[in-house]
Amino acid sequence: MHFGVFLALTGTLLFSLKSIFIKYAYAQGLDADSVLVLRMAISVPFYLFILAHLLIKRQKQAAPALSNAILLQVLGLGFLGYYLSSLLDLKGLEYISAQLERLTLFTYPFLVAIIGYFLFKQPLTKRLIISLLITYLGLWVVMGQELQLTGNDVLYGTTLVMGAALSFSFYVLLSKPMIAKLGSLLFTSLAMTASSVLVFAHGALQIDFFTLQITGQAWLWVFLLAVFSTVIPSFMVSEAIHRIGPTQTGIVGTLGPIFTIVLAVYLLNEPITSYMIFGMLMVFLGVVVLMFRKK
């Protein structure tokens, strides 16, 4: 039990460093497209190694081969969860602070609930609606303050990150049957591998690799992003879910925005006001109410 909480807490902290590493990479001259491709180029070999191990294991157990239909579904889910969502998130971070980006992504459980209501007829409770109103009102307060402090691109950047959260919400909802069929480890490795094809195709179309200049510092930040804020925490959180369950892991995960905000203020010198703190508390309260409702 204690080790499961430790895994969830450490995984959450490492995930929270993602925005910080990306901002540092941007400061070294990289943009969203180059960070997307380099991050995947470093992280996908780890997933390929695990995928090969799992496929060999399936073959030894005489498990049925993966059909073309399953592979196409995984490709589509990889597009939503690991390509489109990552691209929109990285693009958004070019315009808004790490604090606002993390808070905007943090609201994705509400998007899951709303999509589930319209597509899968899942009920919307009164508590969920109240939590949603509190959360998005708080997000609006933070966004309004950042708009006053930094400029007119805040709304555009927030819209991009909200698109990332929406794409990830569709991924969460649509991937459940596939995870039940394949298992989380095999599915995640397949989805990451499939999305790498899309990411590298995107890079081939958008990046001139002959003129791309990458400093040593930039390589360091992208490597840390790929290994310590992508690969390692993904496995830690998966194991935490296995040990203590998704609800407890999700509750621990609510600490993520707090970690990011503290790090962004002290490491990136991002501004913070009393109104922003109030809005952040509203977002945090709304999502925590939702998480405890699930329990």
C-alpha cells in the first residue's frame, strides 16, 4: 500500500516537470514541432523494447495474433492520445504559462464526463455539474489574470491546450475496451509505437532537419522530458493503479498542478497574483470534489 502511494506520488511529480522541461527547451530555440519529434525519438525505443518482449511472450503462450482491425483501432487511439493531444499541448505552451497549461489539462475529467453523457448516455449528477462550474470559473479567473499580465495570445494558447485535453478525453473513453482486451502495458506500448509513426511523418513535413540547430542544453531538456517525464512516470503510475487502484491514484494525481505551479514560479519566474491563487484553488477544489465523488 505505502509503496503504491509512493509510486503514484513520484509519478505525479515527474509528470509535473513536463511543462518545466518544455519551457526550458523552448528557451534554447526549439519549437513545438521539434520538441514533439525529439521527445518521441528518445522515448519510443523504450516502448518498442517492451512491445517486443510482450509480443514474444504472447507467441510463446500461443495467444491469437493481433488482427488488422485491432491495429487500426490502436493507430486511431494513438493519434488522439499521443499525437494530437501532445501536439496541441506543446503548441499551447508556446503562448501560455506552465501554470495555466497544467490547470487547463487538469480539467479533462469533466470533459470525459460531458463526452460520456452525449456519446454514451452516462448520467451527469448535480455534484458533477457544480464541480464543473467551480472548476471552469476558477480557470477563467486564472486565464483573465494571465491575459492582463502577458498579452492577447493567452486565449489562443488556452484554446489549444483545451483541445489537447479534449483529444485526451476521447482517448480515455474510447481506449477502455481495447485496454480490457489487450492489457494496459501492451496497449500503451502499441499506441506509443503507432503514434511515433504519425509524429515522425509530422516532423518530415514540418521540420527542415538540415537547418535545425540543437544545443547541448536543448538535448538535455528533451532527454529529461522523454525519460523522466514520459517513460518512467507512465510505468510508475500504471503500477500504482495496479497496487492501490485508479481512484486512489487519481486523488494523489490532484497534487500535480500544485507541483507544477510551485516549480513554475520558482524555476521559471512565472508571475503569480492573489487572484491567480484564488482561481487555482477553485480549479483544485472542483476536481478534488469530483475525484472523491468517484470514491
